[in-house]
Amino acid sequence: MKFPRVFSALLLVIGLGGMTGCQTDSPSSATASSGTSLEGPEPVAVLRVGITPDAPPMAFKQGGKLTGFEIELAEKLGKHLGRKVEYVELPWKDQITSLQSGKTDIIMSSMSITTERRMLAEFSTPYMTGGQMRLGHRSDLHRYALGHPQPLPGTGGVHAGTVGEFIVDSRFARSKRKSYRSIESAVSDLVNKRIASVVSDAQIVWYQAALNESKGLAVVPRMLNEDFLGWPVRKQDTE
């Protein structure tokens, strides 16, 4: 995925150079009794990035290595700030509490900005406009020709704790839905027709549709909502 001119704008907007939550790789350099500094390099500040690598193409693992759009952005941000990036892998449900407790300094894991989350963390200016979409079987797309019916056909799969789950519960309350720990698990059940559809971020839905095109999956070309992605930091890290 290519997003021209996005990096410089993001880094200027975030401005995390003075972030109070950052740590160092080694203890602060001491001073000898003679007043001269001890030998050794200056400690390198660490930027601890909270990530849940289960949402390709944004953040996932390939060959056991973290990769994706968010990883590229984190590396660019670390380079811009002169900080070593340290990834802290966490379950999605633990991201904000880990940020608040000081375990991480920033969440870079494709998080939608919501009113509820803004009560708990400070978000950067949005770096991507998105929304929720539905992934289903190509043979069922005719069901959505006039929009998203109420209730939705069959059982819908959602990633637990995400905006997709909230959208299904709030806008399609009479619909059947099943929550999953990962989007891959939901897509697997969809492929095997254990559920009728999957609701997730648009970029994830399009990616999964491309991966599973030969298995008959396709995107329902209608957005369920519009939202914005941002990076949360602690409330006190205003700089």
C-alpha cells in the first residue's frame, strides 16, 4: 500500500519528542569524582509502541516478523524522533490500559478515534479516513443490493472490542453476531460458511477479500459508517 506524502505530515503532527513516558536502554550516564563523564555512549531513548499484530495489512506478522503499514510508520516516527522503537505486543483489549499504566508510550495499531476512547487517551490528528465494511460470499451480494437489511442475513462475525462489534450491536441490534479474538478466525469461519459475513475496518476487509477471492469471498461495496484512525498517547503527554 502506498500513501504519498503521508509520513512527513504525520511526524510533524504527532510531535512526541518531549514525551514524558519514554524510557532509556541503559541507566543515565554518571559523572566521575573528577567531574568528567564516564566513558560510553549516551543512552538512546526508547519509544515503546503498543501493537496488536492481527490486522493485515495494517499490522501483522509474516515469517514471525512484524510487518504492515503501521510498522513502517513506527519506524519512520522513531527515526524522526531519534528514538529506538520497541514493540510491545498486546491483546487488543489491553492496549489503552497498558498505555495508561506506562507500559507503552503510544499505540500504533490501526485504532479508530471514538468519543469513549478520547476520554481515556489523547489522539493524534487522524492519519487515515476509514470505516466499517462487510465481507461476505460473492454469491450473497445480491442480498445487499438495496443496502444493509434489518436484521442482517445469517450470523455476522466481528473482532471483539472493535468498532465493528459496536456498529453491529448498535445499528443492527436484532442481528445475530459472533465475536472472535482475531479477524483471521472470523474469516476462516466465513470461508467455511459457519457465519454469513464479517464486519471490520475497510482496509482489512479489502485485504481479506483479495486473499480469499478464489474461495468466493467479496466485499459488500457499501460503508456502514465513516471513522478516522489516530495514534493514542497518554493524556499528560501533551507535547
